[in-house]
Amino acid sequence: MSHDAVAAADHFRAIGYTRAPDGFPLETFERPVPKPQADELLVHVVSSSLNPLDYKLAELNFLGRTPPVALGFDFAGIVIARGDAVTAFDIGDAVFGMVPSNRDGAWASGGTGGYALVPECLVASKPDGFSFVEAGALGVCYLSAYLALADTLDAGATVYIPGGGGGVGHLAIQLAKALGAKRIISSAGNVRSRALALSSGADHVFDYRRDDIAAKVAGLTNGQGVDLVFDATYSEDSFVATSKLVRPGGRWVVLGVGPGKTSRRTETESPVAGILAAKDAQLVNVNLLRYFSDSVALDAETKTLLSGAIRDAAATAEAGVVRPHLSEIIPSEVGAINAALAEMRAGRKSVGKIAIVVDEERAR
């Protein structure tokens, strides 16, 4: 779907961190509108969303960026310029995807839109039937779920996905169902999160604060454990607990840097590898950020992988198989974003996704 041409400004007010580490509260700062290289698109950003990645980068600056750094790595918007090597998109196309985390993100103040440079491999056409606001909440979380499950989940498997009401969790449940999981078990700590996990397709959802999850899983699997765990909680306690739920020969898939490393400031001893080795279970580490670290280039193989993942997001959304749950929609203003990130950091914004409207007129 093409839209009327959008004229690019010369500069805009980005939102991000201006000092590192400990970059809160976020601030606004002037940025020139960039020009695309050969394989890049310049997108006029209509919408974005919040991810834990945003506050973790601001807190720790673990990619070693020189501030100021614009945040907001999910985007949906309109192509306004493209490099000579771009073949799949035209100016005016409505698109969505993920800005690489070692680039400036999509957040901009003022309500008239922002600008993001994105490699073609991380862009897909906005699904018909999806608003910009919905599409802008898909990229980071869907890519995380896809990379975790597409090559590890066998049809007919029993799966455990803790945190099934979270941004990654509720999309992972939907994707697991689409991939043919026979039984999906999840858990969450509050009523709204459990309701979202159930509505996303989980067969059993437990309260991890009150229920004995290990006993529940044992009862559902004749004491064998699940075929696959996908743990995107970034919690060391969860990692230990969920690794014990995998059946002998099963798979334990973790999102991020993995056991013992989640603080990024220090590395601690973790029993997870030993727990899995004792039952000959496989540990699969899915770390989306490694593709964007300064020392690793986006080579042809990686571009193919990421392009397949973001196009799968478009296809499953188009087919009505996957849809993000938007618990809140906030304006792209620094005060609103700082408040929402503070809630997320404190663990109080864990249901689905929080969308951010960057261009108020086009988001309607």
C-alpha cells in the first residue's frame, strides 16, 4: 500500500539518552535527517513501541555508543527515500520492522513524525488490516520469538513459555500455536497477564507467585517434562526453575545473553548448563543484539535470516495468526516515555505492548 509522498525535514527532535551510563531521564535533542546508503531505506516514522532494550541501553550503554543516542527500535511508517540497491520497496510504501540497535532509533518529539534509517533486510510491508500503531509494535518482539522457535519447535511438541502476558511472551504463544505446538503451558504473575496468555492461545496458564509450576508441569506431562522451554524473562531465578522443566533430550531456549550474564555488569555462576547437561537437553541461546554489535557485520547469511524473520512477521500478521496486544498507546513525548519506561523497569508494565504514536495525523 502506497501513501502520499512525505517531504523530509532537514532536522528533527529525537528522544534518547545524552549521557552514559545511567542515561535516565531521557531527553530530546536535535538530529539531522540522515540519507540512506545503498541498501537502506529512510522511513518517516509514524509509530513505535517500548521494549526493555530501550531502558537497558540507556542504563548501561552496553553497545559502547557515544551519546546522544536516539532510542526506539520498533517502527512503522512510510518510505521517503531509498538507496540504489534497494529492490523490494518504493517511495510511499507503508512498512514496519526493526532499526538495528547500534543505530539511532525511531522516537521523535513534536507529534509530526520521526526519521529512521533501516537496512532493507529489517523491513517488511505493513500488513493490510493492521494500523501503523499495531505494526509498530511487532518488530523486536516478533523477531525474538521467531528466532527462538522457528528452527527449534517441532510440530506436536509440548511447550512452556513463562511470562506469557509479556511483549515477547504473548507473541511467542501465538507463533508456537501457528508452528504446530500440541500443548502450550505458560505462567504469569497477575490476572491481566494470565488472561492475555490464555487469549493468545495457551492451553494452561499458572500463577507463578502461588502455583507449584514444577508440579503442574509434571502432572500435565506424566512426569516427563516439556519438549521445549522458551524463557524470555531475563530472570536468573526463572532460568534455573524453567531449565528443570525440560524433558530428557529436550530443548531450553533463552532470549538474550543467557544464564549468569543478565546484569551485564558482572557474570555469575549459573547451574543451568549443568541441569540441562544432566538430562542431555540442548541449550539454545537467541541473542538478537549480537547481529548489531559493532564488531559483527550484517553478512549475507545474517541478512537472509533477518529478512526471512521480518517477512514472516508480515505474513503471519496478514493471515490473522499473530496480532500484538496493545495495553496502552502513548504520545512520543519525552515525559510520557520516561514515565512508561520507569514503570516497565519496575515491572509494572508487563502486559502486551505499549505503543508510541510518533506522527499523530498519520496514525489515525
